[in-house]
Amino acid sequence: SICQDKRLCVYPQAAPEYAHSIRLDGDIILGGLFPVHARGDRGTPCGELKKEKGIHRLEAMMFAIDLINKDPELLPNITLGARILDTCSRDTYALEQSLTFVQALIERDGSDVRCANGDPPIFTKPDKIVGVIGAAASSVSIMVANILRLFKIPQISYASTAPELSDNTRYDFFSRVVPPDSYQAQAMMDIVTAMEWNYVSTLASEGNYGESGVEAFIQISRETGGVCIAQSLKIPREPRPGEFDKIIRRLLETSNARAIIMFANEDDIRRVLDAAKRNNQTGHFLWVGSDSWGSKISPVIGQERVAEGAITILPKRASVDAFDRYFRSRSLSNNRRNVWFAEFWEENFNCKLGMHGKRPGSLKKCTGLEKVGRDSSYEQEGKVQFVMDAVYAMAHALHRMHRELCYGYPGLCPRMANNIDGKELLNHIRAVNFNGSAGTPVVFNENGDAPGRYDIFQYQITNRSTAEYRVIGSWTNKLHLKVEAMRWRMGDPSFPASVCSLPCRTGERKKVVKGVPCCWHCERCEGYHFQASEFTCELCPYEKRPDANRTGCTPIPIIKLEWHSPWAIVPVFIAMLGIIATSFVIVTFVRYNDTPIVRASGREMSYVLLTGIFLCYAITFLMIATPDVGVCSLRRIFLGLGMCFSYAALLTKTNRIHRIFEQGKKSVTAPRFISPASQLVITFSLISVQLLGVFVWFAVDPPHTVVDYGEQRTQDPMAARGVLKCDISDLSLICSLGYSILLMVTCTVYAIKTRGVPETFNEAKPIGFTMYTTCIIWLAFIPIFFGTSQSAERMYIQTTTLTISLSLSASVSLGMLYMPKVYIILFHPEQNVPKRKRSFKAIVTAATMSGKLTQKGGDRPNGEVKTELCESMETNSE
């Protein structure tokens, strides 16, 4: 018993020496630090009584000591005692109180002090404290730990969670049965990550708990990445009026950061919620509260709507039923050891204990027969389990130490009775491993921290408009979240967002805002770029284009000139008409091969010329056919060969006429090489040059196909096409046709030179007209062909232009040189008759007499003179 006078127990005010202290006798004395009273106002150290955090917790310590003292297996024959102090929730006051624990270790010097009779003074020996249970607030534990470590007194806290206390170099004698806030911060970070929130603000109460908790959260966010801190605000210890409205306004400056990570005391939490409600922000903020919020009712009373959806965290704990039975049985008569119990009684039952009662006013008097839980509400405070675990941890450590130092010795042996080494006891504390009061293991790591075990709560309003905390998951080194159990405002099960920027759509890259990796602008991958990663766009390979989502590349479709295309139908139709007409002329000439008209035309040269005309029409089909090695080879061969056949034959003819009439002006003898055989040799010699060039081209650059992706590479990748074509460049094409064009120009020159020949003689005039028209066609072809080189329709325009130009050239030759002859052969056979032959001299002499020939040509049947001349030349040349 700590007091012999009943009045001192009932009315603690009468015993000021025990006003802030409880003392329980024992063989081994443990210290205890509890926030029995709140912080005082206006300079007073202590304020109002804290029923749950103070009385429940200190009663839990005394209850645990009672259980241990009754346990025959734990510290047998050893009685634990206690010295319990009130910290008044103030670190400086707690420091003063904790000096009580080290008094026994401070030697007093009495050499200069003497009693009145001259005897030396007798000092009352203070209790020697071997270990301390507490404190509650981290700031208090930090202050006390700095003193206790100097005297090597181990300390086990039941509620201090500041990460700073994990520093084993500064707080080496400190341990705790609750996990540090670094675990709590990790659990809260895991919650934020699971909710896919990447832009949050933090709010902390000024002080070690709030600031270190937020600091741990920010540190984890930096290490893991993926979560950015929009703002980190602090609530002052002594907030001025309007301070909380100002905090809400500042949080709204980053309105996208809806999630607010709170490490704040319950008073600050309540005032923050109230400010949010006043500023009409109900439903905007997504609160994530630390264990200081937990599952407490006081912060959310009257503010249920603004707190709806709040996710809170609390160390995993269970209610200790034995303590409930114990505490409900406490009364004024059986709990005299608790010097603050009378004050609790008045507070709990709202009554007054006689004239010495603390509660002023005309309240009813306490009868002493009131019963906890019957005449007042009762709910076990959340940290009761941890207080009991802390006491048991100290007891198990002492038991291990006793077994090691006093094995087989009943009670305390001299090694423990005289002095319990604090360092050795600390080692035993760190080594304990037992099941605590809630059935969970109690262990410590090398820093004296308990493992992280948390329950995750959400404050929900049900359909019946009743609000309650519901367990939605747990955290034991990793998060286990029951997403289906979560509910948001008005029962909405969908996840609210707290992100700086919405996710970019497919095909868009993130352009991160400098210094804020969670904020970005979305930029679409333009042109031929695709989304290579979250932050980059890359250019597709040249033969590919982005797919519809721009997340990859697909091959560009390959096209060619199709037979059904209008660009192909027109030239094919012209070519077919030309082939039919050419075939008809050839058949007619073969049928009437020995008639004067055919003979006068020069049969051999006519067949060569008609072959060239036929090839000019036929090349159209090769130009439109699907390119492959064979088609490309034939294109190279026949593209210039048809024109070469035609213009080589016409050049040979015009050269022959020119030479004949030039020779006739000088001599009556026929010029050399005017026979049909000679003409064929000359013609095929000219043609062989074209073939030789083609074969050299084959050797230097073998024919092959190529897909040209540049021709139709439009700005819109979806319209891009690859063109399958033969590997014939524009330069190669001009070189292939160049020789034929040279022959054509030369032939035109001779046609101009022979323009003075009377029109009734031979074919000089029709050949001339043919060459003039052909030159006009090819002069028109060149600007059209090269002027469309940048057009998206280049393939179609150039192919069609080339084939139609070839067909028109052939058509001009066919129409002007052979259609009149066919007309006479078929419709005027009377003109297709042989005439008498004259000598070459007479014919040439007559031809040079242009005036007379004109007169004579008008009197004689059409073609007579011409036929005569040709036949005569054929005869003379043989």
C-alpha cells in the first residue's frame, strides 16, 4: 500500500508529494511514464485528466505487474514494483519527472552537511529503477531517452512511433513494442500506390511525431519514385485564428492533389476537417490518416460527411478481455494505489467527491457505488495491449537475466540484487520472443523496433446514414487491401483520382514538367513517329509507318499500277487498237507483197518499221505488268527498241532519198548502198547500237525490282504507300530512250533536207510530217514526265504519259506512212498496177525538173511516178 491514510487515497489533493506519482513496492522497480493529464494552459504544467490515454494505460501497467507477480513461471519468487509518473503530455515536464528514476544512481556528497547534534545526515535511499515503461508521445520519449541512456536504463515505449528513435547510435537504450512511423509511412505509401495516386500533399502537426512521419513518407517517395509531393504543410503548435482556413486554401492551390497524407494529432485533425467543411470542400479531399487518427471517433464527430472515405492506419491490436474485467471491477475502495483514480471517478461519473473534490460547481456528490461500464460508457483504449506487452517484455528480459545470473537461486541472487547491469538487461530485451497479450509475437530488431503490423480502416457512411470505421485491409511488410470493401462518397465504389496529370492516351508521350516527375504534358507522336516508351517517340523504319494506335510500326502497303485502274485502261485500249491496226497493215502487206505499192514502199524496210511500230504498242503491256525480274528485263530491252526499230528504218529511208537526189544533181550514176540488202544492214547496224547499250546496262546493273517508299510518302502516314517498280531511274530511262530520240532528231533533219522533193516522189513528205508530229509529241512528253516527279500520282502519270507517247508516235507513223497505201491497195486496186520502166538517169532528170514534174504529176494517176521511181531504183541497184 502506498498510503496508510484513506483520505490520502481518496483525495489526492491532500497529498501533494504523491500528486504525480504512484509507487508500488517490489524486489525490482520499473518506472512508468504516462500522459495522465493534458498539457496545461497559461504556464501551468498540467491540464485536464486524460481518461483513456492516461488512466487506462497506467492501469494496464499495474494490471500486467499483478499478473506477472502471480505467475509462478515468470520471475518466480521475485516481485515487480513500479514508480509511475505523470508526464502531463509535455516533454520538458516529463524530463523533470524522469530525474526521479536516476536519483538512486547519483551519489550525494554529505561531507559538508552535519545535523544539529553534529552527526552526519541520513539520506532516504530512493528507489532504484532498472527499466522504464514509456513514454507515449515521441517528443517525450526522445527527451527522456537522452537522460536514461546516460545512466544505462533500458526504456520500452508503448506508443512512441517517431522514426528518429530507430537511430541506435543516439537512442541505444530505447526499444518499443509498436512499429516506427517509417513502417507506417511505408504502409501509407503502399496504400497511395495501390490507389494509383501519384500526386499528394502532406500535412503534419508541428512536433517530432508529425514532422518525422511526413519526413519518412517523403523520403520513401523519393526512394521508390512514382509519387510526388505537391505541398508539405505544417500545423503550428499554437495555431492563430484562421490558420486552418489558410491551410485549406493552400491545399486547394494544387487541387489535383486531392489525397492528403496526415501525421497530426486528433485535435488538429478535427480542426482541419472543420475548416474543409467551412470552405465547402466536402468530398474533395481524400484523407489518409496515420495512427494518431486510427479509428478514433473524436476527430470526426459532427463532420462525418467531410471525413467520408478517409483511409486510416492503426497498429494491429486486439482488445484484452482480462483487462476489461479488471478495469470494470475497479472502485474507490479497491484501487487506492492509483492516486489519480479519484479524479478519474469524478470525471467519469460527472460527480463530486466531498469538499476536496476537484470538479467545481454544484454537481451531484459521488456515492462511491458507481460502476465503470454500467453507470458510464467504457471502451478499452487502443494502446492497452502495447502497455501490457512492454511490461511483459521487460519481465521476460529480467527472467532471462535471472536464469543466466541466478540459475537455481530462489529470488534475487546477490549479482542481481546489488546491481542490475543496464547494458546486459538491454541485450536480453532485444532477444525476447514471446506471444503478447493479443496473441501476436513480441520481438525487437537490432534497433529495438517492433515489426510493422497494421490494420487499414476506412471511414464509411452506410445506406442507413450511419458512419463507422471498417477494416479494409492490413499491412505486414506488404499491403493486403480488400478493394471490394472500399466505399467512397455516397457509396460510389469507383476509385477517385489524385494525379497531377491524367495518363496519356496511346500514341502520346509524356513531356515531364521540370522538377515534378508526376506532372507532364501529353504530346502526340506525329508523322512517322511511334510511341517507343512512356517518354519517347521514335521514327519508324523507312519501309514502315505507325499503326493506328501509334504504339508500333506496320509495313507500308505496297501498290503497283493495276490493270483495272483508269490510268492503265486508257493506254491499254490505245495500245490494243494500235496492235490491231498494225497487224492489219502487216497482213495486208504480206497478202499484197508483190504489188507495186508494196514494192514501192520498200518491203523489207516497211516490215522493219512495222515491227518497231508493233513493239511501241506492245511495250504498254510490259509497263503495266506486275514488276519482277523478267518483266524488268523485258522493259529494259523493249522500252527503246521499238522506237529504235522505227526511227532507224525511217532514218535509213530519208537518208537514202537524200543521197539519191543529191547524187542525181551531180551524176547520173546511182549512189552506193541503196539496195534493200544495204538498207537492212544499215538499219540493223543502227539497232545494234541500242542493243549493245542495253546489254552493257545489264552487265553493270542487273535488273531487279525495288519498292519506292519515297514516291508516295505523304504527310499522313495512313495514306503512305510503297510503289513496286523496276529499278529504272529517270536518268536510266532517258539514256534508254536517248538513242532513239537521237535517231528521231536525225531523221527529222533529213526530212527537212528532203522537203524540196516533189510530193509525188517516194515518201519524203509523209516521213517529214511524221517526224514533225513525233517531235511535238515528245516535246510535250518531257515536261509532263519530269514535271510530275513530286506528285503523289507520279507512278500513274509517268507510266501513262510514257505509254501513250509511245503509242501516239507509233500511231502517227502508222497513219501517215501506211494507211494511205492500205487504202489504195484495198479500195483502189486500179492504181496498184505496174508502169513501164525508165532508166535511172531519165527518172532522176525528170525528178529534178520540179516544175514539169508538178505539171506531169497532176496529169498522171496518183502514185505512178513514185512507183516508177522506186521500181527503177530497185532494178538499177540489183
